[in-house]
Amino acid sequence: MKQMNKTVTERLLHALTFELVAIALCAPIGAWLLDMPVSHVGVLTVMVSLIAMAWNMTFNTLFDRFERRAGLSRTLGMRIAHAVVFELGLVAMVVPVAAWWLNVSLVEALLLDLGIVLFFLPYTFCFNLAYDALRARWMARRVAVQAG
């Protein structure tokens, strides 16, 4: 089946669903691991989610502009640089917030953030695998209905 382009609404729904499921998983797991109330860790996960979404939009806009102005193309090296700079920027913003909110040192917050990255690697893979499978089924039904 031909891949149909995603609309802005679908991209927004994908991003919000991704974040809401992540918050629903991270808040109770984080509360259990940190021996803190779910509400306290939940607020942190929402803050981190909002920071990540804002940074994603801001960073990608700036990176795209830089890429165009410098006349660069999306090589493997450029994609690696993009991912590394994005993650470093996110860590720089999230670690101080987590340290402040959890009342821990920056080193402890950095270690916590590394644990979160280890969670998000398989989470992102599994979420998108499931999303793509569900989307393919939904799109196939949509095409079948349109075909009559």
C-alpha cells in the first residue's frame, strides 16, 4: 500500500500521544524508583515533556535554517551531529530543572537523565512501531471505504 502523507493534525496527535503515554509510564516508575509521590514526579515529567517539545520545535527550526544557509545536506554525519547537539541541548535544559525539582545535585540529576535516555530509546522504538502498525490498519480501512 502507498504511504499516505501525514497531516499537521496527525503529527500533533502523534506527538501528544507519544508524550502522554511517556508521562503515564514515567511518573509511576520514577516515583517508585525515587521513592517519591507520583504527583511530585508526575509534575516533573510534564515539565520535561513540555521542555522537550519546545526544544524540539525550536532546535529543528534553527537547525533547518543553519543547514539551508550553510548549504549543507542531510548526510549521515549531519544526522549524527543533529542528534548529538539536540540531546546535549535537552540535557542542558532538563538536568537543572530536575535537580531543582527533586532537590538533588546536578550529578544525580544527570545520572537520572541518563536513565531516562535509556528508557526512551526502546520506548520510542516500540511506540513508533505500534503507531505505524495501527496507522497502516487505519489507512487501509480508509482506502477501502473510499474505494467503495
